[in-house]
Amino acid sequence: MTETVLRADAMLTPGGVVVDAELAFDADGRITYAGSARPESIANLDGAHPGAPRFESVSGVHETGVPAHSGRVTHDLTGHVLMPGLVNGHTHSAMTLLRGVSDDEGFMPWLAAVQALEQHLTHEDVEVGLQLAMVEMIETGTIAFADMYHWDEPLIELVRSAGMRAMVALASFAPEAVGFPGVSSWNGAEATEQTEALAERYAGDAQIRIAYGPHAPYTCPPDFLRDIAARAIERGIPIHTHISESAAEVAQITEQYGATPAAHLDALGFFEADVLAAHCVHLTESEIELFAATGTAVSHNPVSNLKLGNGIAALPAWQRAGLRISLGTDSVASNNTLDLFEEIKTGTILHRGAHQDASIVRAADMLEIATRRGAEAIGFPDSGALEVGRLADVIALDVAGSSATPLDLAAEPGALVSHLGFGATGADVRHVFVGGRHIYADGEHLTLDAPAIRARAAQARARLRAAAGGAGAGAA
């Protein structure tokens, strides 16, 4: 059986930083070794060009004692470090076409501008927007993402062919409301039915998990939310939604229903289902306790929350309560990039400044949230850590550049955590493997035609601007 070996300067594992590291995985994409470099691997790399794979003939012995021969592919990643691939806990991928829209507006005016442009989106726009997002995510080290937008089988197949993992939620607003009229005629009721059909179609798929996507309590009527919750409980399908993103939302829901958003949803039986709640900037203490008691997962989106002026979520309180936490970018319309390394750094230093306490959130905490804990929160529990038996979802970062100098890992292995938390950026990512599949090699996409996708995206944006006819076109 073919074995792939990655040899690097260091590696981030659950047990700590391993220097002069080696990671091996089998043809099924499962990690078979994660630790210090084995002597035979070091010998096989003599004279290898850094980054280039080496193919060797190696022998092994079956348990029966019969010799067997298999191929070994060894990648010399000198000048690189290995870490688990990043997990984006909340985004709207197709909205890459709306990058830069209404950049200096508050949440509600921004939302109005974005939704006005979305009415002109076509299915082809959503396709290229999704592909552009995957290009950017892969380039910056993201291997899995939780998404809420329009989804159907052709779009899901784009994710599968690109080699990524995704929890996809079909966005819905009300039973009779058509969310994306230029993309699909589905209303909320039909999107709910399609969710269930897709969940059956992709049951057990290693790359895809399907979720209901009721947008938010301020856009979805109570009966619709109650029905989705009941369906989710009955069918075991998760829910991905927005909760308490802005103070305006909290005020609106409280006025309408006499309860804060999470309390309102709780009265509808919502949290008896498996829920991933995005933003959660304005949760009360009792709502945090509710989420802890029900196992509700949350997605922290620090850059988007700050850019839209929505506030600072209570991440330290979430941690103390033991919530299931992921890290997300939100869409590029409210963030402008999909670089999770930016979220890792911002999400760490933001809370230190807000609490005037440099120990309240550590870089190691945020790295874990961006990998293992995020993978668990969006339904891929075998991803997120470099240890034997887990999926080989791994990225390699260049540490030979100026921003990583002087980084002496042999003398100070723990410095790797600080570098990844505060110094690394998505631009440092040079290789990406998902389930052992090499999808990004030394800066080159192996599953996506990035130049063609960028060209199509630029054309789609120009068409969208023209179709808007001035409605938000200035910002677009």
C-alpha cells in the first residue's frame, strides 16, 4: 500500500511541537505516523530538492509474515512546518462576488445593500463565487468550512471535486419566501425539502455534511423555525443559523416576542436539535448557560463583528462555560478576506485588549479552536489534529521568510505556537493535503483552475454591477 511521508522542520501535534518532524499517511488518507523523523526517512531524503516528492521502493511484512512491496512518496519540506488544516466555522462562500460592498456602513444598512445586489445573482454567479472562495480558502490553509447560502447537488459536487470538506446549509427565510430568485425558484418550504433530499443523498459522505439553514430569528417566522427544529430532531440533520449578531437584532426580537433571540428560539424547541449558531455577539449569561447545557455550537467571527460595528463576543465566557466553539470569517462582504490566520490573531489579541489581560486568551487556544474544535463543531470529528488514526488534513507553511526570522525551533520548539498565532499569515501556506489528497502544491492549485476562476469572477462582478442599475452599484 502506498505511504506518503512529509518531512518538515517542525509539526504541531496534540502532544506539543515536534522538531525535525515526520508525518505519514496511507492510501486511505489516514495518518499512520506523527512524530520525530524516522532514520529511514532521513536517509531517503539525501539529495532531494526541498518540496519535491521522492518515490522509493520500500518493503514491508504483512502480519502473516509474507513480504509485500509498496511505494513510498516522500516530500522534503525543509524550511516548512506542518499543522492541521484550518476550519472555517461560518461563511457564505458565494458572496466573494460582493467583496467590498458597503464597507463603511453599519449592520442593517450593509445588510440592505448586500441583499439588494443578491437579487441579481444567477446560478452561474453562485458557482464562480463558490469556486473563488475555495481558491482563496485553500491558498490560505482552510480545508473545511461551514456555509449558509443557496446549495444544490451541482454546487456540492464542485466542493467534492476541489477536495475540500463542507457543512452546507440551504439558506431559508420563510415558507413562501424565495431567497435567491435569480438563482433558484425554491422558497423556504422547498429549500427545507431539498435539504432533506440532499441529506439522504450525501449520508455518510466523507467530505459533505448537510444542514438546514434558517437565516435568523429576525428573518424567519416562529412557526417556520419551530417546524425546522422538529424536522431536525426527527431526522438528525443539524441546523446552521445566525443568533444575536447585532444589538439591533436583539432589540427587534425582544420587542416582537418579549424575549432575547436565543430565549425566543429556546421556547420554540430549537436547541433540542444539533445547532451551529454564528456570531452570538450579544448572548446573555443565561443564554451562554443554555448553549452549554444543550451542546449548542457557536462560531466566533471577530473580524466581521468588528468591521460591521456589531461588538465583541464573550469568547472568554464561552470558554469558561465549555461551549463548542469554532472560528469563522463570515462572508468577504463583511470581512474582505477568508484568511483564518487573520481571525486567529485578531481573536486572540481582541479579548486581551478588551479585558486588559494578556493571559485571558492564548494563541494555543485559538489555534485549537481553528482546527480540532472547529472540525468537531461542524461535523468532521476525525479531522483537526495530526495524530495517528485521524484524517490527513494537513497544511505546510513556509518559515524561511522574514516574518519567521529569527525562529530557532531546535532551540525553542514552543516558539512555533507563537509564530502560528501572531506571525503567520495565509500567504505562508505552500502545501495543502485533505484526506491525504494533495490539492495545493508549492503555491499551485491541483484541483482548481485559479486564473480562469478569477477571470470569470471579475466578469460576473461587472455583470452584477450593471444588472443592479445603481442599486448599490456605487459600492459594488
